[in-house]
Amino acid sequence: MPTYIDLEPALLRWQGKHGKRLTYEELAKEAGISIAALYRIKSGKQIAPDLRKINQICKVLECEPGDLIRREQTREATEMTRIEMERQHVLEEINRKSQAP
């Protein structure tokens, strides 16, 4: 599943909370990053976005990095896939509990 950075929801929440508009240029300036870097993050053209820049954006938008990260579903999980995922989760839980002191 492709993962990407989606600034829009956090930006809109910030604008709603503060009752004013915040442009990408203003966001970049407030975050201390270049507008080019912000657009690369926004466009998804960065394979590995700089987490420091993501953190700076989050400080301005008053959000958590997880609020910006989106994962795109590429195909619907089949019933077997769901069962296998649940099985993996149960095995991980058993393993974690067996290693606890």
C-alpha cells in the first residue's frame, strides 16, 4: 500500500481552529523550510521525507506526524488476507507475552 503525506486535513483543521487562512507559502515560512521542500513533501515526490521537516510542519499546524501520513489501499483485502493478518497479530501477541519476565 503506497504511503504519502497529506497536508490538507491538518491545514484545514488549523484554519478552522484559528479562523484564518494559511497559505502554503506562509506554512513553509512558519515551519522554516523552503516552499520547494514543502511542495516536494506535498506532491509525494520524496521517497523518504525528512522527518525534521515533517515535525516542523506539525508544530505549525498543531498536529502529530501521524495526522499527515496516509496509506492508500491498493486492493481490497480478501477474507483469507484478513484471517492471515489476524493470525499474525495473535502470534506476535503470544510471542511478546512469552518473552515478558
